[in-house]
Amino acid sequence: MEDVNRYLKLATLDQFKSSKGKINYFSWGQGPTIVFIHGLADSKEAFVFISSILSHKFRCIGLDIPKVVLGSSTKDRNLLDSYTEFIKDFIETKVKSPVVLFGSSFGSTLSINLASQTSESVLGLILQGGFVYRPLNFIERSSAFLASLFPFNGGTFPYLEFVMKSQHYEAFKGKPSYRWERLVKSVSKAYFSTTGRLAAAINQIDLRNKALGFQKPVLLIDGEVDPLIGPQVRETLYNAFPDGEKVVIKGGGHLLPYSHPEEIAVHMAAFLNKVFPSDRILSAL
């Protein structure tokens, strides 16, 4: 729990407000900036463990994807752009410096989209469990639609942890129990409506051309036994970033920031030392 205690003591928790809504975020550490964007049904809490390691040498900023971006709707085909524009506004207003984006799962699509629009302020991409193209099947589309209708959070679902364990617990075996507990706590706060509307947007996302146009350093991190990102989805991502560094975490699943933060931090530190000027940082570990 030392990393959590350090977070509660040292990280700055704040809120960014604009005409589009509000973003809750944490800022921790000083130095070159990494902006973390989480996946569906998750929160900025996903990046506490990684930031505990990297905040010694980097400025780590974790965002909460907002429940609603004003001006967008469930049927808005430009939902991805609406969320991207909101995060872009946050970076330009609050960060005010070039960044490396870390996008986890659905956060990878926001990161790629943002990097394609503001390449001058995005020095590199780190995509974990990411994708550039992932059409949904009928069951996934139906589930996303139904979820979008319910304005309740995951804590109201009595079998939430049981369902999560059936997919993700294998990667947490042998890990400190509090990591799994913080994951469950984070997911229990996510609203079905937000998760559903963003999940539905996945079916319309095709970022292959935008990815190919990004000519800066890219690190692709995947879990060996990721139950949500299959070989075809991963291959499509790799093809979109043919020059990207590729790392597969042994025994890792889809929720690597919770289960394998040390392994991610090692690869991130090596990558970041290549992206940022060598005279500014030596090593994060």
C-alpha cells in the first residue's frame, strides 16, 4: 500500500472546467509530462501504481474521462472527436508543454486521435491494450446500447466482481491483493450509461490512416493473455504502427496498469529517455 499512501500524500487532485464540462485529474511529480487516459469503465486510479514509480523523474497526469461532454450525444458519430477536443483543451490550458500520451484500451483511441490533431504537442505515444479498428459483433453492440440506457454505476450490480474475476483475475494471481481491490472499487464507480455510449462509439472507429500518419516514437504494450484484445485486433494495431516498439508482458492481461505496473514502468522509462532530451532525465527507476 506504500504507493497508494504516497499518492494520497503527494499527488495534487484537481478539476478542470470548460464550456464542454469538467475533468477530474491528478498531477504528481515534476519533469517531462506524461498524460494518462484510461479505458472504458475505469478511472485515473488505474495509473496510481505506475505514477508512484515514475513521479520521481516525470510529471504524471491522470485524467478521468468525463461522463458527459456537452455538445455530444449517444447518437453523435463524432463522439470520439468531442472527447478528444475536450482533452486537447485540458492539455493546452493546464499542461502547457509537449507531452507523451499513455492510452489504455479505449484511451488508446483518444490518444491516437489527439496525436493526429496536435502532433506538435504530442512527442510520443504509449498504447497499452490498444486498438485502431475493432468492429463490434451483434452481442457487443446490443450490450453497449442497453448499458447506455442505465444511469447507474457498477456498484449497483451485485455480480460485478464475479464477472470481472471470470475474465481478468488470472493475471492478478500472486500480485498484492489491494491492486485487485482498487480495480474493483474503480470500476464500481463507473456509470453504465457512459461506458455504454463510449463502447458503442468503438464500432465506428477506424484510426488506421491517422495512425500511419503519426511519425513520432510509439510504444505498444500488450498482455500475453489479454482476453479483450485478440490476435487480429493486435495485428491491425501493429500494422498501423509498423515502426513502433512492441512489448508483450508475460502473464499479463488487459488491466496491466493494475496488475503489472513495475513491468510497464521499466519499459516506459526506457522509451521516455529516448523521447525526451537526454540532458533532462537520466532514468526513472
